[in-house]
Amino acid sequence: MSPGLRDAIGAAQDRKALDLSVLDLKEVSSFTDFFLICTGTSTRHTQAICDGIVERLKNSGLTPAHMEGYSQAEWILLDYLSFVIHIFVERARLFYDLERLWKNARRVEVPVQEG
């Protein structure tokens, strides 16, 4: 797991993201290595999670190659090329069910936040 992905996980945890899941896609995808999937309690919360991640990674010298969904904030996607972050409200996460769609991907244990 790259330092950038670890920073993204930490930023999501700092913003109280729920149900963090990391999928290792290296064996099943050619477009990215990892998905970070998490849930916010509202559209404002998903935006706050997104803002926290973008800010933390920008401080590490990383900017997303692509971002979409921020204005509606039901499903925000941040593409950092080697990892893609999906921030959902609960209803959208259940509907799209990326963990089921990518069931062949290996699940990675999410590091516990220290402090």
C-alpha cells in the first residue's frame, strides 16, 4: 500500500468516514491498483471527507488526475491513478455495491488510526 493511500485513509478517518474498505485490484484490473471505499452520513459529510483527503494528499504533493460527483455528493470519485477513492452516502453505496462488483479483488486490512 502506497504512502499516498495510507494518507488518504488517515484523512478519511480524521473526517469520521464510516465503513472504510480497501480492495487490492492489481490482479483483476489494469486501470488502478487499489480502491478505497468509504461512507459519509450526508452529502455535506461526503464533501468534507473529500476535502480532507484532497487537502492531505495535496500537502504530500499528490493531486487527483480526475474528480467527479462533488456537487451532488452522493458518490464522489477521486482518481489518483494508482488508487481510486469512492466516497458514498449509504444509500448509493448499497445500490452500487462495489465490493460485490469487484468480489475477485483481495480485501486489504484498513490500518487502525493511531492517536
